[in-house]
Amino acid sequence: MHTKTAHELHELLVNKKISSVELTTALYDRIAGTDDKIKGYVTLTRDEALKQAQAADERLTTGANPTPLTGIPIAIKDNFCTRGIKTTCSSKMLENYLPPYDATVVTKLKEAGAVILGKTNMDEFAMGSSCENSAFFPTRNPWNRECVPGGSSGGSAAVVAARSAVMATGSDTGGSIRQPAAFCGVVGLKPTYGRVSRYGLVAFASSLDQIGPLTKDVTDTALMLNVIAGHDDRDATSIEHPVPDYRSALKNDVKKVRVGLIRELLGSGIEPTVKAAVKGAADQLAALGAEIVEVSLPSFEHAIATYYLIAPAEASSNLARYDGVKFGHRSQEHRDLISMYYNTRREGFGAEVKRRIMLGTYALSAGYYDAFYLKALKVRTLIKRDFDQAFERCDLLASPTTPTVAFKLGAKSADPVAMYLSDIATIPVNLAGLPALSLPCGNSSGLPIGLQLIGPAFAEELILRVAYTYEQNTAWHQTSAVI
Ligand code: GLN
């Protein structure tokens, strides 16, 4: 059962071939057999999950509007607030934090009848690309356990790849859904900024953060997006834009779709095997009737520098709330209020989080604000403009999701800049607020390669259609990690 997709399991559930309680139990068996090796989960919620499964079975039996996710066991990244269930952001700061409310996305998934298996490991406060910044333990890549699963949603990607969750949620500020999806050979979608409510997602960089699915195939991504998309009064940046039934986008047809290959992301710095796989995917789309053109987005070269001013600036402000006063860790060692603040933050945050807070505070400080932060905002506009121009010539853009396949644990932890460069293809998309999806398109020495499809704002349907067509005509999504 654990190998099947949500849409396959839905058929079995509605036809009473299996029950959700059986399915959920099977998934916990799978977790017991794999998670010691992968370490994808930080918290398991078995008792609660079995109750949810029982309720789902009743809903399926009485026919009380079961949805395609009713009874489907899923995993939630540990920066989504879950009422009464620990939400740690893989940080010592929130090690024992029990949120008093659910994130809107969690509420929506529960209302749809999904069964929550547990919470997944991540880079602390979503800062990282390898899951090695978790304060608890690193997660391992199911395809090769000496390699990282990517990050920051590494736990979510790894449990989907290890078949120890049917699907999972992630968040993506600079690539945190797509990069681990690519490294773990699963599908990951970062929707348009504002498409999905961020209420209850612990904020990292609020103008960039967006929630999305990590799934075994494109159809399942459409199913989860159907549930989580939409305006929310509790998130002022969520947009009032109609939510289509994303399933209707799943057509095997790319005729006349103009796909632009991004020249800057197929040059030096991209591993030859990755380049070859992406060019192969473009040839395949051309054979299916798409028109492939080459486009240039020259300001991409400034994207990483821009991101590492804007994201830390926003993070330094968002993380100011962890002061030991209202919730989270509080140092036992203090003489007065100020030393309590100091010691709480010194003990509670890991090295990367401290680095980001310092970078951000510096970029925002008087005298440097104009030179760094304001300038970065201007470059952000240039990057957005490059995308606008490219979309005059094509309907979608394509690139590798990552410059390399998954790297070895420890390979980049001593060199932050090398780590930052693994998001070279994903970060520009967040800066422009656009939707993008990663799906498997190849394999190099036993490790998956991801193809990134980027669309204009609210073009999720076109992205899903092209991804679905590619998937229907290739077999990458049918291969899985052996563990
Ligand atoms: N790896 C990037 C960073 O460290 C992006 C992380 C994310 O998308 N949350 O900031």
C-alpha cells in the first residue's frame, strides 16, 4: 500500500478494498522499517492519526462527501503550526513549543479528511539546503544515505521518496520545496506568492515564503493544491483569485506550448549530467509538440546576492520575537532582562540562524539600509522584469532545478557560499513571486535529477499540464529509492 499514490489509494478506499485504518497502520509499519535509516520525522502522531483514519473510514462509508484526500496519510513539515502537537522548526528555540492553533493549510487538509502521520525534519527555521542545519539530526537521502536529501523541506521530500508518507507539505522561500524534490526524485510545487495562505506557517522571509505539496506524481500535486489553495482572511497577502479544479489541467497535450530554456542556467556551474538530462527533457517536450526556444535572463546572476540581503533582513525582523518572554526557550542563566535575552538567543539558535540574523540586521542598519537592502529591492525588480520579458516570448520557462545532484553529507557545511549556490535556479522564482514545479527527469550515478518548470503568476494549470504530459510520456516517476 505504501508504494501507491494518493489517487490510486483513493480508488481502493472508495471501493472498500482497503480502509484508512489499514492504510495508516501500513504506513506506520513502513516508518518503523525505514525511518531509523532516513530520519525524516521529528514527531509521530500515531494515536491522533488512527482517530483521524477511523473518522475518514466513517466518512467513506456513509458517503459524507469524501474528498480525494479523505483517509490519505500525509506528513507535515515542522514549521506548520499544529494545535497541541510540537512545532519545533527543528530548532532548540521551539523544541517544546505546542501551538494553540492549526495553520490554515493544516485545517484545510484535516477538513478534507487527510490523516496526519507526523511532522518532518527541516533546516532550522527553513534556513538551509541540506537538512544538516536541523538542531536535532540530519535527514538522509533515501536514494543514497551518504547524501543529503536537500532542504529545507528535506524531511518531507525524504519521507515521500522513502514511501513512508503518501504526500507531504513543504515551504519554499528560495527553493526549499523544489530543491529537495529534485534531490529525492519526487514532485514539488511552489505556487504563486499569495496562492496558498501562510497563516500559521512560522515566518522566515515573509515576502518570499510560500507553501506547497511534495508528492509522488503530478496528479497528487494537483490534488493537494486543490485543497490548500485559496484566499484566507487571516493572511493579508493571500490573493482573492478563483481556485480552479487543478485536476482538469491534467491533460496529455503540450502542442504549441512555447517553452523557454534559460540560457543562464545551462552554462558553467551546472553539472554536465544535469544539463544533459534537462536538454533531453526539452527534446522530449519538442517531440510531443511543444516549441522550444532559448531565452536569456541576464539579471539572474545577481539573484543569490539579492536574496541573501532580502531574506536575512526579513528573517532578522521575524525572529526578533524569540526573546524568551512569551513562548519558546528561555535561558535559566540570567541576572536581568538583557542577559536573559542574550542567553536565550545564544542557546536557542544554531549557527546558520545566527549568521542570517547578523547579515539581516547589518543590511537594515542605519547607514547601510540604502546601500544594501534598498539596492537589493531594486535588483529584485530587475529580476522580475527579466521574467516579464521572457514571458512575452514563451508560455513557460524550463531549467534544471539544481546545479548538481544530491551532495554528500558534510560536503558543503563548512562553506556557506557553496551551500547558497545550490539554490541558483530556484531563488529567482521566489524573488519574482512566480509558480514553479520540479519533477524527476533523469538519474546520475543513482541520484535523481530535477526539471524545473516556471510559469507566470497563477499559471499553475499550465505548469501542471506540461509536467503531467512529460510524466505520462516518461518513466522517471515510476522508479523509486530502494530501502
Ligand atoms: N536554501 C535557501 C536558504 O537557505 C532557501 C531555503 C528555503 O526556501 N526555505 O535560505
